[in-house]
Amino acid sequence: AQKVTQAQTEISVVEKEDVTLDCVYETRDTTYYLFWYKQPPSGELVFLIRRNSFDEQNEISGRYSWNFQKSTSSFNFTITASQVVDSAVYFCALSEVAYSGAGSYQLTFGKGTKLSVIP
Amino acid sequence: DAGVTQSPTHLIKTRGQQVTLRCSPKSGHDTVSWYQQALGQGPQFIFQYYEEEERQRGNFPDRFSGHQFPNYSSELNVNALLLGDSALYLCASSLGVLGETQYFGPGTRLLVL
């Protein structure tokens, strides 16, 4: 069974500080996908990044960066120079490629980390 | 390009009633998944529809059922509502089923009294 753990329930930082959100996952599959989503107070989940299990390259997108390490089963997310607009709940999610007939999959989410950026 | 839309945005029901939630996928997407998100928790997978069939189901009772129409839109039905069904119900659409990114709608907030 797949599992995602986000040990940090809540984090508060002062604007312009860097912050790292941790994500640890468990899976028996060799082929899987990892995702990060942002959920602002409005409730809609906003897609941030997708990474497949064969691509361990770290990625940077503006102030956001992601560190994927298969050896420690971690997929951490760093926000550089945080801003008030970054305040939200961030979810890490995992999908295994479960074959059932033509194939299907589901997203397993962690419990989320609530980030508060204080001006 | 319209994203995923859901209706209604909010809903109040009483125990024992039935409810239907609706979802229209992002243009070009053919797969719809439904998730339930209780307060302070991560979303939990309910089921996924592809080609008008339920392709995968999470750990939810048969009171939860769904449907996908030929235009790929979908409905989630919940019968015999319980207080514990109060949650944010999220619909996600994607292209195909194998590892594709799921894009979420704004959700329907259901309160059962």
C-alpha cells in the first residue's frame, strides 16, 4: 500500500525567509509519480509539480524548488524568499501505476502542511 | 480554456437525505476522479471514471455512487447521508489514466445536519 507522510503540520515564517516542506513516501512499486499541490483558503487544489520515479533531477521554478531523493524516499519542497501569497496548505501526493484491466491509478495525499507567511 | 467546474459550491442537507454533486472536466480531459476532504485532512480517493465506467474505487461504502456522461462530465451521488459525510468534495480531471496530472475543481462544501 502507498503512504505519504508530511510530518510538519504547521509552519510559520517571516516574509522573505526560506522554508522547506518535507514529504516522505512509501511504495512497493518501481514506477510511480509524485506531486505537490497548493490549497489556498478558497479550497481549490492548485497543481505545482509532477515527478516520475525515474527522474531524480531536482527542479527549480522561480522561487520554488524540489528535491527528489529515492534513497530516502523523500520529495521536499523549498520556497525561497517567501511571500504572504505563499500562505496556504501544501499537499504532497503519490500515485502508483496500478494495473487493472486497461490501467488506472489514484492519488494518495499526505495530511498537508499549513504554511503561514507573516509580513 | 475553462478549468474544472463543480456545482453547487455549497450544500446543506439533513441526515438520511440524498445528494448529487456535479463536475465538468477541463477541456480535452476524459477521466474524472472524486475525492473527499474532511476538515484538516488530505483528500481521500472515492472513485475514478473513464469511458463512462468506474475504473477504480477507494475505501468508501456503496452509499457513494457515480456516473460519467458521454461528454465526460460526472456526478457523485451519496445516499442515506450521515453526519460524517460533511466534507469538501473535490473533482479532478485528467487526460488518460496512467500517471497523468489531475487538475482539481473548486470543490463542493457539503454540510450534513
